[in-house]
Amino acid sequence: MKRSDRREKPRTAPAAVWKEKESLGGRQVDAGVIILQTAGCSHFHAGGCSMCGYNIDARGDVTAQDIVAQFEQAVRELGDVGMLKVYTSGSFLDTGEVPDEAAEHILRHCAESGRRLLFESRPEYIDEERLDRALGTHKDVEVAIGLESANDLVLRHSVNKGFTVGDYDRAADLLARKGADLRTYVLLKPPYLTEAEAVADAIATVKHAAVKGKVVSLNPVNVQKGTVVEKLWKTWAYRPPWLWSVLAVLNAASRTGCRVVCDPTGGGKERGAHNCGGCDEVVLAGIKAFSQHQDRSRLARPECACREVWEGVMDLEGHIVGGTADLQRFFRKHLD
């Protein structure tokens, strides 16, 4: 997800606005993406997730009227779109972050304009009262939950997510009963997992999420500023996932029957999912094509020597290194 430096933005302006393609009713449409400046994710104040630096867009002086002004400016910039994705630094259903007045305005706009609305929320804010209030204003809603991993040990010790798989399941079941669609975010390569462990964990999580919702978004970790992951990365103790790993997960995920999308932030760069640099653009183009068309044959498998390096990492990383490390970047930095 793209983010901006909120210090350059007045509190009545959104943090970022852009258009992207999205599948809606079996066809590709323009979706408007709006990043709002809000008071920030409640979990951030309890330590936050190990890989998440999005709270940079949070600020404590934003009012409900400011959020409405941000939203109105964003929809003017976007023009004619078939869907709106409204993101905050945390949870749209958290009234401490998005006050009722602002949420009601956004939901009513989408209802009156006939636009599907996607927003994010942590499970603790997905309850009957909040959902009934939201769906009473606009029924064409998709709720995204960042499950990240279907393993409670990974959630607790690697991600520091602040909720359990059971909390996700409860929220997912409630959304199903209320008729709201669910999109689940799955993380590829939380810290402290080897490459092979990360691939296996992501595949297991996609399978779990595919039972609960219609769409799964695979999110390879990118190294964001001010995070635990960045601290590990700077000491060579973390490497973002290989693009070969992304392909392995997507190939397995494509057989689950749900729609699987992936848009690696920072793909092809040192802080994002990458291979050797020579094959990255071809692989990323294939991932984009697969996400749009859900055709596994679109996933590119270029002949590149770095695949053998990745296979070696998958086989030996935990046995030789005793954990995960960015040896490729270390040697490139120090031997060039």
C-alpha cells in the first residue's frame, strides 16, 4: 500500500489518493483508493505489528469534520470510479479512529453513488452493533481483515498482532451472517521465520482464509521505516521474501477456489520482495496479470540462475544459518 509523509499534508487533506484496477462482478473496473489521516491504529499504542509502519499517517488533531473534508477532496480527485477503497492507519469501525459522523458520511456517499466500499478493521471492532449500523446505511460493503497468519504462535511472537486466529474466525463468521463480504490479508515472511517456514505458513493461512471469505490478498513483507523488521533488516537478520516464494504461494493459493490477489509493495527493490534483479520485472508482471485474470498460466517462470540460489535457501537456511539472514545482500555489499 502506498503511503505519504503526512507532515506535508493539512489535516483536511487525505494522506494519498490513486486509482487501480479491481475485479468487480467479474469485470475489471477503476477503483479509487483513499488513505485517510486519522488518529491512528489502536494497536499501535500497545506496541503495534512488527512489520507495520503505516501509523506515520496518524495524527492526534483530526476531527470528524476533517475526515469528511479529506474524503470529499479525494472523491473529487478520483472522479468516476466503480468502487472505493477507504483505508486508515487502523480500523474503519473503530470510532476512536473514524468517528460515527465521518463513517456515516462515507457510507452514505457510497450508497447514494452506488459504489462498492471496501474498508479495513481489526476483529475486535467487528461486532453486531457496528455492522448493523454500517450495513443499515450501505449494504455493498467488503471488509478486509489482516489475519496475516493462521498460526497463533506466529501471530503472537512474530507479528505481535494482538489478536488470535479464533478472533478472526469469530469476526469472519459474523460478517458471513450479516451478508458482508470478507477480504483477508495474508502476510508472506513475518520476521524470525525462514524462507521455507514463511512459504508453508502463508500457504496454510491462505487455505484457512479461503474457507471464510471470497478474496485473499497475499502481502509479501516490505521493510517499512521505524519497524522491528527494519531493525532486523539493517543488521542483516532479515531478508524480504524472494519473488520465487511469492510464486510458490500463489500457485498453491490458486487451487483453493477463492480469488487471490497480490501486488508486492516495493517489489523488485531491496526493501521489498525481490530476486536477483535480472528476472524481477518479468515475475512481477506475471503476478500482476495473475491477480487480474486469476489464470495460473500467467505466472511467469523465467529461466534464471537465482532460482537455484532460492532453492538452496529453502533447503538449507534453517540448518546452516540457524535462522533467517540476508546473506545475499551482505555479500553483495561487502564484496562489490
